[in-house]
Amino acid sequence: MFGRVAVASAVLVITIFSMLPISLQATEADGSAIIKLQGSISQGNKKRITVAELEDLGVITVEINDPFEKKKNSFTGVMMEKFVTHYGNTGVKSVSFFAIDGYQITFSRANWASHKIMVATRVNDKYMDYENKGPLRIVYPEYDPDKHDSKEILPKWIWMITTVKFR
């Protein structure tokens, strides 16, 4: 009897996990992936937003030589300064981005004031799912590997962002 229960439980777990990637892709491909906002959020903003809601701030599209994929990609998104101004309280000094794998990067106000930094929502006109490093990425529209600060900037490209914290 115990063996049948264990087998039935294992089959149920396998069935649930085999369906998970399909449901994740379905919700991400249309801009409905959820991003959590934490910390010093401006009054009137929600603590959970969709990628499509983020795009309501007004997006731009830029073509970038993607240093990780070694090819040109077209990224659409919101510039970080606009993102922080809208979602963060006045006086926010830094913003941290957290990826699903635990990787995190913190940007100071000086970072987004001195560099063009994009919170990317799409690549090549498509919303990004987890398989394509989504739902959000940080990219540098003016990245140039020949500039002296490229070694400082390159580790700040982060993808699979699911949480943002304002401080």
C-alpha cells in the first residue's frame, strides 16, 4: 500500500512540474509577468506591477551590440531615471535589482545620472520569458567595449529580474 501512495505522489509532483514551464511562458509572453517593488516606493504605486504596466511609463527602443550574446539586439524599455522617478519616493539614493537566481546589483543615483541605463522589457520586439533572460533586464544603450569604463559596466548587466528595491 505504501508503495502505491509514493508512486501516486511522485506522478502528481512530476505532472505539476512538467506543466510549470508552460504556464510561466504563457504569462511572460504577453507582458503579464509580475515584478515586485520593495522599499521606498512612492505613494499611490502598487508593490506588484506587470511588465506591461511598466511600459505605460513610455518606452524607447535601441539597437545594442549585446556583449553576452555577441550580436546586435533591439531592446525596448524604460530609462532607469524615469523608472526610479516614477516608482521611488523623492530622495531615493539607490535601487537594487534582484534576479531569480539570487544575483543582485545596486545602482546609486550617481550611476543612473552619469550613464544611460535601460530597464529592458522586450528584446527584438518580444516580451522576454525566463528562457530569454526575462522578464526584465538591465542594459546599457551606449555600451562600447573600447571605452575605459566597460569593465566596470559589464557586470551590471543583469537579467531575469523579478524584484526591485528602492532605498
